[in-house]
Amino acid sequence: MKRKRLSFVWTSVIPACFIAIAAGQGSSIAATAAKTLPSPVALATGQEVQLDVPYVPTRFPVVEEMLKMAAVTKADVVYDLGCGDGRIIITAAQRFGCRGVGFDLDPERIRECLDNAKKAGVMERVKFIEGDLFQADFREATVLPMYLLTTVNLKLRPKILRELQPGSRVVSHNFAMDNWKADAHTELKIEDVTHDVYLWIVPANVSGTWTWSAAPGAGSPALDFKLEATQKFQFPDAAVKLNGAAAAIKNLKLTGDKISFIIEAPLPGRTIVLSFEGKAFNNDISGTIQGRIDGRDVSLPWKATRNPATIKPIDDEPAWWN
């Protein structure tokens, strides 16, 4: 069947075969290699170009696994870039009662989405937009399912890390993100074909110089901390000083906007061990300190402040670009 797309003239540098994949909810490399199905696309200028990747919908067991790995709830907003027939958005709305927005370049797919949403009784919770996924505003998304080439994922990666809120989940069928390691990965075998599903939790950027003070209580001197953090994706590293002297930092972990670590430091006549847990928001981290100081257990509020001039990007060029 020939499909006409009348609304956009592509200016992206991504090759046409990648654009075709972005426009439909999924096309696998195996399917592409096995069978090339040229499809004329009529642009607004009247010019036709050949797209050689067929539309292949995501299998429903894979849809279920993607939504399961993303831990979708009623509170989520699910955005599907290249939504095809809308099955991921519609399934999420049916199963969890969440809201969803789908983008697709093909007006035929959008009509199919609307028809399927109406039949499923979820029209009040979903919206489908005929448009370019690279121009899509998906800042309100808390879950972002994708079935695109790795190349396309990498084009979207900086926008994902820059615009999605920390803790948002990105889940991809078959294609990863190069040197952004997935937080989780699973495999499904359907009719002797293995399907990979990858999950990333968008991390807060906690790079930079953080300072804070803690007052353990009467008779104990104030503790002044300075932490210098670097970060690649969800993996931070840090060095810390307590009252100007180097201290040890252990078990540093970042998940979305939640950060935790342990500081061990020798002080005159004693060693303190303090556990920190907090939530990062812009240039603040707020949370609690647990530990033992001067022979007594302490539980203190913790608020660290970052010098905004010290923030560094947490993304980098994909390894295969170097």
C-alpha cells in the first residue's frame, strides 16, 4: 500500500531510511535486511522520495514488557515518538489509566491511532500529533517508549537528558544508546526471534562543587563539608573534604534525583561515619544525615548548595563517534 505524507519537508541530516523508522512504531534491522519495501512519500513540495524501511508494529508481548519495565502508573504521562498505530499509548491508558501523547509523521498512522483509541475507549486520555519527532516537545513526559535505530536514539539523547525530569524512564525496543549504559535490560523470545528491551532512568546532573555544614549538637564543633563531583550519565564520582581535610566517600549512588553516600573522616581523637540521603533539585540537595558522633547517634537535616558555575555536562559523544 502506498502511503502519502503531506505535512513536512525534512531538513534533518538523518538519512531517509532512519526517518522512515522514526515515523512508524518500529522497524527492525532484521526486517530491513530481509526485505526492502520502497514506499513513495509525497512531500509538501510535491517531490517524492523513496523510503526503504517498512512500518513494523511492536509485538504486544514486547509492549507489555516495556510498560512493565518502565513501572507505569496512573500518575505517568507516556510519550511515544513514532507511535505507529498507537498501541503503546493506548495499552498504557487502558491498563493504568495514565495520559499519553503519540507523535508520527504519517497521517495514515495518526488516523489509525485515533480509530484504535476510540475503539479502546481512551480518547479522553490520549492525544496523537502528526509531526516530526525531532521537533516534538516532550518535556512533560515521565515515560518515553521508543522503537528507533540506535542512530536516532543518539540524536535524541541530548534532548532526553536536557529536557526530561530526573527520574523519568526511557524504554527502548531492540536499540540501545551506545555508551549510555542501560539501568536494566531484558530479553523476550517470540517465535524464535529475540527482542531486547532496555530501560534508562534519567539522572539528575549533580556535577560540580557542593558545600554544606552540619551541627551535631551541643559540645560538638560544626562540620563543614565540600564535595567535588564529576558525572557521566547516571554514574557520579566525587572527592570530599571535611573541615578542609580529605575524607573518604563510599557507596555513592544516584537514581533519578535521589543521591546517597557514606563519608568516613578522621577527626582529632575520633573517626566519624555519616550516611547521607537526599534529593537533588536544581542547585540544592535536601535530605537527612544518619550516623554516630561523639558516642551518640545523630539524625540531622542536610541541605547542600552547589556553585552553578561548576556544573558540567553529563553526556558525551557516543564511543563509536570518537
